[in-house]
Amino acid sequence: MLTLYSYPQLFGVADNNGYGLKVYAFLKLAGVPFVHEHVFDASAAPRGQLPYVVDDGETIGDSETIIAHAITKYRLTIDAALSRDARRTNLLVTRMLDDLYWVMSYSRWKDDRYCPAFCSAFMAQHPQINAEGLEKAKAYNAQRYYFQGIGRYTPEQAYARGLADLKVLAEIVPAQGYVHGAAPTSVDAGIYGFIANIYFFPIPTPLKAFVDAHKNLVAHCEAIHKAIGG
């Protein structure tokens, strides 16, 4: 049995991190049985990053590597019919979501307009985390943002990046169905992982306002959420 280790849930979303939720949604959509363990400590994870899985004693980290492993080991057909162009689109979207991640995370931990609401909600749902622990998390993330680069931007500059990413997603996601047709594929799981962590969070960031204003993004998010039993 495959076990997925990822960050805890929040606001009814199975993982409050886009990468963990991406893997969770993929496994659900592909019909792979698994156990989901929520953890805060990533020290046991490859490269110290969540999510990771343990599958028959093998430990695998990185969301893309996990998905590739599952497709090969369990002979999954979720992406089997995709054309070369579709697979190219998937890679480009995946890399763009990497960019969106930093802006989404920035809105939670760096922007003083929204950080208090996020931290308050997090402690309310996970009381084992106290104010001191959250302050350490803020300091840790501030360091990450600085070295990645997003921490050196003004909030307006940071959100401009994220909104540009969301604009492209809004142009890719159809009004009905999924990115590559009537059935979801791995790219839909990836998009859901990040959009759900914006849409279902009642924190009025510029990212949230954009998603709420685009019916196709909302419909896509809600369809995947329903499909995976969210």
C-alpha cells in the first residue's frame, strides 16, 4: 500500500500545500489506493520537502517524481491518450505552477494584510501549533522568499507575477470539462492543487479575487473537488 505524507488540511482542502494536494488529487483521479498521513515535520522526507510517498518500502519525493512513479508502477492510463502537444502544455503549466506557488505562499506568510488571518485559521484547526511555532515558520519562509527572489518584491510586484500566471490558466482551462477533454488528466490534478488552495481559502487576496471572478477556474476546481471526494 502506498502512503502519502503531506501537510495538514485547511478550509476543507485535503492539503494546504499545492504540491501535496496535486499528488493527492492525482492518486484519487487515477484510482490508486493509498493512505494519507498528515505531517508537519519534513525531516524524514527526501531533500526535507513535502510531499513524499513510501511505496512498498521505497521512499519517493517531489510531486512530479511521485506521479511518474505511480504511472509506471501501477500502469496508469490517465495520460495515455495525450498527444505530444498536450504533454508539452502539461510541462509548461507545471513549471508555471511552480511560479504561482511562491506568490501564493507569499500571500500567506509575508503579506501583513493576509498573514494574520491565515495564521489564526491554521492555529484554530491545528491547535498543536502555537504562536511561537508560527513565528518560526514565518521567519523560515521569509528567508526562503529572500533567496528565491519573491521576498525582494513589493506586494504589488509579487501579485503581478501570480496574476499573470492565473491569467494564462484562465485561458487554458475550458468553460466545461477539463484541459484536454471530457476526462481529467494529471495536469488537471496539478491545477486543482493550487487553485483549490486559493479558492477555498476565505482570505481576500488578489489571487482569490481573480479566481472568484473566473467561472471556468471555479467550475474546474469544484469539479475536481467533487470527483476526489473533497
